[in-house]
Amino acid sequence: MPALHVRPLRRADRDQLTELINAHVAAVVPGVTVSVNTVLSDLERQPGEFITDPWVSERVTLVAEQREHVVAAAHLLRYRGDDEVGPGYRDIGEIDWFVCRPPASFWPDSDEAADLLMSACLAQLARWNVRARYASGELPAPAVHGLPRNWPHIRAVYERAGFRHVGDTEVVLIARVTDLPCREPRPGVTVDRTLGECGTRFTAYADGRALGFIEVDTALFRPERHTRGAGLADIGNLHTDPSVYGEGLEHWLLGQAADWLGLCGVDRLLAYETATDRTMIDHLISAGFRELTRTDRRWEHRPQ
């Protein structure tokens, strides 16, 4: 058997694969790790992707093994071509995620391993004969999607293989809950807590009119998967009526959410904004957030 070769994932690889994935997660979001169970479950089904996951017809996971050690891995998806599938996903193939060790003195041929694995991925996409080929970095951990700027070694592999960034860039921000604005009374404004589209919703009302709302998701971690990082939540939605722009309602809503998050045992809050939305990013930074990373979404295979 050659010192370096690509093959399908085996169950015996689970610990090495999880270690490799967690090394990539750690470079993006602090204090989060995923369990072996999380990784293996994600290879079979992605329950969080309740819209797109039912469209997947085939899943393949490949690893590059070097000296009996997993040094690179990739998970590929094939989407069905029927009318039930959304037009943007219909009959496409995707590298859902790709991880590999960066070059190091103790892994002198890591680039060779990554390129060999990428060649196998492209061969699999060719066998599927899909109409388009895409790539991403959707690891089963919060805030790890697209292709984070923290992985220049993965970007280099994608670009060498002919993938090009064709989507938008998202800014991921993080704040300590204790750094968010204090919960203070606002004359004439009340708040209702309800279940929203993306988590617990806090809606501000004045004279019976909704002025704005914030939704926070405190269920980023499925307890049966034993993921570390339970003190983390994210903003699912933050909206204020144009009539109250400039009145600081966003900060007040964040204060309402912060009080609730503290009761939930959450100490860090994530937010996501398109890089072009400078106004909202400035609002969040002024409220105590800081930029955690930037991630480039949607990569398409466009070889020269």
C-alpha cells in the first residue's frame, strides 16, 4: 500500500477525523468542539438544513491517509434533479466541506495529500455528471460555514483546483453578553417575549405598535450530540421599523436579549452580517460586538 492514498471513510477513522475537524473549528470560533457522534451523524443527515437536506440523493466521504494517519478529508453531496428541488440546487454536486493539515515540518507532503484528495473529489463529481460543481466549508459547528478566512490552506487547495468565489462575503461577529447594553426602562415602550422564526423573540411595542424585534437562538447545540460550547447563542433576526432609526432601539433590544441570555447561562453571542451592510455592522460594534472572522460563501468550479 502506498504511503499516501485516498479512500472512502471507515468507521475506524472517526477519532482522527473528529480531531482534524475540531482543529479547523478552533481556528474560527473560540471554545467550541464537536463530538465524534456529531461528526458521524452529520455525514448521514444534516437536521439543521431542513430545507436542502431532503434534496440530497447521495453522500460520499473521502479521506487521504498518510502513513496510516488521516491527514485530509472531504464530504460530498449530490442533489437531485427533479422539480421538488430548488432551482439553485437542482442537479448540482458540492464539496460540503474539505479539511486538511496545513504544511508543517512534521507533515512535509500535506499539500500533496490535499491535492490528491481534491483530485478524487473532482473525479467523484465527474462520475455524478452534475450540471455544476460547488464547494464550501460547512462543518457541523456554529459559525463555521462558507470558506472562513482563517483557512488560507483550504482556500489555496480550492483555487489550485479551479474553484472561484462567486457568492457574497459574510462578517461573523461575537460579543460577551456582559458587554452588551444594560437592560434599562424605556419610557412608553414595552417588550413581549414569544417564539419567533429563528429563536426566542423580543418585540418592542409603543402605543400598540411594534417598533422592532430581536430573535436569539440558544439551541445551537443538540444535547444528544455532546458538543462543547453550550454558552454560545446567536442572533437569528434583528429588525427595527424605519420610523425609529437613530433612536438606539437596536441597543435596547440587545439589552433585553442580554438579560434573558444571562438567565439561560449564555456568555457569548454571535451575529452575522453581509460585509456590504456597513451600517448594521457599525451598530453591532458600537453595542459591544467585535469581528470574529469573514467567510466567503459559494465557490464554483470554473477551471481555466
